[in-house]
Amino acid sequence: MIDSKGMPGPRAPQDQPPASEPDQPALDRNVQGRIGSHLRAMYDDLMQQPIPDRFIDLLANLERAADKPSETSPKTS
């Protein structure tokens, strides 16, 4: 294959059929459910944690910077 700059690009294997989706999921429904339950529990625990002070400071600095008119913007009179 030649790309727009005339250079050879990546090639797909010609002798392999395209990958098809399996009829069954790789993990059975019971395992998927347990993984989902664990992920939800971990996420819920994470959401109960306080926001670190350094993130709060960073957000405050960003808000102050957004409120300030930039020096490169045209001035209106």
C-alpha cells in the first residue's frame, strides 16, 4: 500500500481471514457479573474519597486564570 506521500505504508496480512466476533463471550456471565460488581465497589469507594488539596488548588488557579483577560486579546474601548 502507498500512502499519500508515496511511501509504503503498513500492510494487512493477505492470507488471514478477517477476525470475526465469537458467538460466546470470552468470559461466562457469572465471571462478568463478579468483575462488574468488584469494579462498581472499587469505584464507589473511590468516589467517597476526599479531593486532594493540590487538585482543589489547581482548579482554583485555573478558574482565576480563566477569569483574567489575557494580554494577547484585543482590548475593547
